[in-house]
Amino acid sequence: MRILFAGTPSTAATVLEGLLASGHEVVAVLTREDALTGRKKVLTPSPVADLTQSKGIPTIKANKLTSDVLENIRSHKVDLAIVVAYGVILRQEALDAIPAGWFNLHFSLLPRWRGAAPVQAAIRIGDSETGVTLFRIDLGLDTGPVLGSAHTVIEPRENAGELLHRLSLLGLTLLNQELPRLYSGSFELTAQDGEATLAPKIIRSDAKISFVEIAKSAELLVRAMNPEPMAWCLFNGEPMRLLEARAVDSSSSLECGNVALQDDKVIVGCGQGTTLELVVVQPASKTVMSARDWLNGHSGRVVLE
């Protein structure tokens, strides 16, 4: 079958590269338009567009599937579409444009964590297991019938970026397993079963740490928000990123947000007498550094908000 691949971020590029290496016939790629990135706001193609340029695959850049875009897609005579984090809602006109349908590789075990940020949501809430689901897209939000899924555990110290990379590889394995069934027509779709939960798009305020909560909640937030948008707090009125932190067993008499050096560890008091160890931080306008190096640069009472 002639495949249209639709995706945007690096995880999607990983899956696309694997599909090409496995010999699947990807005849065109759909990705979002170039976007302004970084502090200097440089117009930058998506990771998927970067890959297709090097591979010479016809690429359609679109943030909306207009009639002209759909006509372009039809011109490639594709049979099937595979979607990995494309980032655009598909209307009925778009769904009807692909004969065998659009199949989405979603990074959760549906119906748990439907939406834009399933990996971050799973880590944030403390799930011990997650996975990938391949389903046929319908007009709902990740509600379509399932072709197949694969499970994996969430490692105790794993952050969202690390888990996303593992899930992209797991998803590639699932696609290589299920696509031959799609090609031959010997497949069954199963309605999603279980309680649905939502994982909406993350905004920066979602990543703000509250040291009034217990230390384990803060640790989960730090892991869930790494690498984007990165957990943060305020120090001396300026934002400071927390890249790595972990709850420690020892209790503390520190007030919430107060920082101290204990047993050669930089610790912060959290809710209910719990303690969070800071490991890697990035103060405002500074490079990433160890928490110990950061604390060494400050004397007197240090408080995070």
C-alpha cells in the first residue's frame, strides 16, 4: 500500500525513519509548517520535514487540511495514512480522502490519556505502566477503534523525553507487526474499552512546582515536564528550571520551599514534612548546572517559591 505519513516532532521522525528502513512504501509526508523557535525566533522546519528533505520524499507542510491540501494529498494516490503526533484535528472531508483510512499511533493505552500530552500525564499522575495504541481515526478525540497495542512499564526515574523515545521505538515495532494485516485486509478493529481520561495540551503554568505538595508530587512533575516545558519555580523573583529532582526518604523540619545542604545533598522542604533533593537546575539566564554548584553561589537563607 502507498502510505501517507503525517507527523511533526522528533518522535514522529524516529517512527518515519524506521518505517522507511523496514521497506514500507511512504510516498508522501504531511507535517506542520515551519515554526519560529529559540530565543532568536528562527524559522525552523519540523524534525519530520528535516528528515524528508534528506530522504527526498514529497512533503506537504500544512497546519490546516484545506481543500487544496487534500487535493495535493490525493494527487499522490495514497491508500493509507499513518499519523504520529501530527498536531491537527481531522475533519470528515480529510478522513474521506484516504481510501483505507487514517491510523494514529498514540502514546498511551487508550482510552486512558486521550489528548495531546499522554506521556506527561501518565508520569505526572504516577502511572506504573503505559504503552502505545494503533487506532483508526474518527471524528472524536482519540476515540476510534483499536487495531493493536503494546504495553511497557514506566521506569522509576524516567522522564517524559526518555519515555517518549522508548515509546516511539515500541510504536515502530507495533506498526511493523500490524501493517501487514492492514495490507492484506485480514484485521479486526475493536472498540475502546475502559474508563477514559484526558491529557490536554500542557501550558507553562502547568509546570510550576508547588512546594506545599508532598515531595513525590514535585518529583513526578519534574520528570513529566522534562524536556518540555520544564518544571520551574521562582528564586529571588526569577524563574528557575528544575531538570532533575527526587523525593528522599528522610523527613525534614524545613519549611516548604526552604533550601539546605544535608548529607551533601541539596534539599528543599515540601508538604507534610517531606523532602525533595535537587539534582540539576538552570537558574534564570544561566546554563544548566548541578544543584550543589548553584547553592554554592548563594549564602544565607535560600527560599524557592
